[in-house]
Amino acid sequence: MIATPENFASANKAAVQSFVTLANTSFASTERVAALNLNVGRSFLEDGVANAKALLGVKDPQHFVALQSTLAQPALEKLVSYSRKLYEIATETNEAVSKLVEAQFSDLNKTVADALDKAAKDAPAGSDGAISAVRFALAATNSAYNNISKAAKQVAEIAEANISAATNATVKAGSSAAKAKRAA
């Protein structure tokens, strides 16, 4: 295949578009994380002021113990919610980047396959073995990429299930501890 200025222009245009898509995805994720951090920070500050006022109004030790246990649970729940949202943003960003990489890989495969077909048409007699070897290598690469991609998705699903289970256990343990303090 002979490289022409049109081929280079097309490749450059695709590379720039991929970069722009990746940059936009990164900026959007960064913006979401910043907004989440600001909202959580504001919420914790407001809760801290309200909690401090409530604690300053305590008159006896029993009221202090009861109030302390009721103040801890909402903070724990907010922290767990923050972690979930942060994980959600990271997962969505990873999915967007993965789709971009998969599209690039697919385009590269198509380009290589097209170039191989053109080379096969123009190849001298007896070069079928070399072209077959390249096609076999391309098929093996595609298979390996697909297997790695499937494994990565399975690992992500398992990690998400584990994080969800750990989060639920943390909330449940915090709730149980708060109830135990109130009962004591």
C-alpha cells in the first residue's frame, strides 16, 4: 500500500478526534469529581457546625452519649455515599476510555486487513505463505485482545460487587454500632 497525503491527513484527523474525545472525557470526569468534592465538603461543614451547636447544648452525660451516637451515623452514610459516587464516576470514565480504545483497535484492525488484502493482490507468486502468517498473527492478536478485554470486564464486575458488599456491610455495622450505643 502506497502512503498518500490523503492517507496521512485521514490518519491525523482520526488521531486528533480521538485526542479531543479523550480530553473531553477527562475534563468531564474531573469536573464531576470537583463538583462532588465541593458538595460533600459543604455538607460536612454544615453538619459539623450543626453538630457542634448540638454538642454545646448538652446538659448531662446521658444526653451527650445519645447525641454522639446519633451524630455519627449520618456522617458515615454520607461518606459511603461519597465513595459510591466517586467509584461511579471512575467506572463511567473507564468505560468511555475503553470504548475509545476498542474503537481505535477496531479501526487499526480494519486498516491492517485492508492493507493485507491489497498486498495479497499485488504480491508476487509464492508469497501466500507470508501473507497467511501475517493474517494468522493478526487473528491471534485479536483473540488475545478479546480475551484480555473479557477478563478485564469480569474483574471490574467482581470488584464492583465486592465494593458494593463492603459498602453495605460498613453501613450496616455503623448502624448496629449506633443502635448499641443508644441502648447502652
